[in-house]
Amino acid sequence: MARWLLAIGSALVGAVLFVSAPAAQEKPAPQTYSAFFNGFDPEKAAKEYQGRDWAHQAAFKKVWVKPPDEMFHVLAFRGELTEEEVKKLAQAMASNLYDQVKGAGATPAAKPKEGLDERPLGLFKGMWGIMNVTGPNWFQLEGLQGYHFTYSQGKAMGAVDVFAAHDSPANPKRWLIVCAIHESGK
């Protein structure tokens, strides 16, 4: 009799648990990124700019930054340059990446735009954490310059930011140049 009661009790408990269990939830779709973002190799891209003596160089691939809740590829260079060299280098990087975006089938919203006034502050907050890994954790906001553009491919939306700032209070010729490619993924 005890076995019979145990079997009935187990069956009732199982039925109650089955009925009250939440419905299986669909797994969220994995984030997808543009063909440009997926195919971009920051270390390979950094080699294009190795023609000079950089005090420090770093490349990061697929780094999740929160905020702004985006995946980043980052190139960072530190070295001594004139202001004219910095402008030419930043413009060349932005133009080169614009061409790569188009070549990968993504659609840029516009050509690279000079200036960083329209960029979200969260971008710089996220970049600050990454830059602390690459060397001195100081840069001068006065004189901050750069280029940016946005692009899309399918549901993926991304941005390219190239910015430069002085990174040594003792050496006005020392610059930090950062190229950030980031997408939120969908």
C-alpha cells in the first residue's frame, strides 16, 4: 500500500510541476554584425600604419564595452607627430575605413565627417577604459580632433571613430591616436 501511495503521490507532484512549469522560452537570437565588422582584423590594419616609430601600439578585437553596450575593434597608437601629421593620419585612416566599409557591402550614412562634437560621451567613457591598458591614462581634451561616420548593413548599425589627442602634459608633440570601430549588433 505504501508503494501504491508513493507512486500516486509522485505522479501528482509530477503533474503539478509539469502544469505549473513556465513555458519554454525562446533563446534570444545571437547578435549579428555586418560583414565589414566580422571581417575586420585590427592587428592586420595596424600593420598599415607601422611605417613610423610608435612609442606604443595596441590592437583589440571584439571587446564588449558597457556603456554604450557595443562591440568594439580598436587600434591605438602613441608617438611623436606634428599636428599636421596627426590631421593627415586621422583623415587617411577614416578614408581608408570608409572605403573598406563600402567594399564589404555596408552602406555608409555619409562620408567621414571632421569633428567629434556629435559623438556620444559614452563612446569616450568606454574608450577611456581601453586606453588605460595601452599606456598613460591621460589625454588632453583641448585639441581633441578626429573624424567619424556611421554605416549599416542589414540590421547591424555601426560607427567608425578616429580621434587624436595629446597624451603627455610634458611633451606637446606626443599624441594618442585611436581608431574605434563599433557595432551594437542585432
